[in-house]
Amino acid sequence: MESEQQDRNPPAYSDRRGRMDLAIWKNETSSGVRYISEITRSWKDGDDYNTTHRLDEQDLLAAAKLNHVADDWIALQRRTA
């Protein structure tokens, strides 16, 4: 159900580093706001674009940086709320 909502609503924030994408969704709940983040890697196979959550060793640093970006962005949202 949660991923269906994410598919319908655009992310509150997104960023890209090389072939890595970050998306953060804001979810209003009865206990307050929750932020859900997702990091995916994309690649092209012929004319088709694909995405995965699996990372190659060369993706690890970019994924770590995107996690840091996500943490900073969420912290800023909480401070300014």
C-alpha cells in the first residue's frame, strides 16, 4: 500500500548522483510526519531503462553520499516545521 501511494505522489525531494537516484516521500500519519527514502540505481539495456535496489561496489560511495543528503534534508524539514 505504501509503495502504491509513492507511485501516485511525487517525492517531496529527489537528487541524482551518476546512475544513483534518491527519492524522499513525506507521509502524514496520525502520529506525525514520517519521511520514507529510496535509493535506486538505473541502467540502460538496449532501448529500455531499468532500475534496481542492488548496488555494485562502485555504487557504494554514491549511495552513502545520497544517504547523507537524505539525512540532512529530513533534519532540515524537522527543524523548520
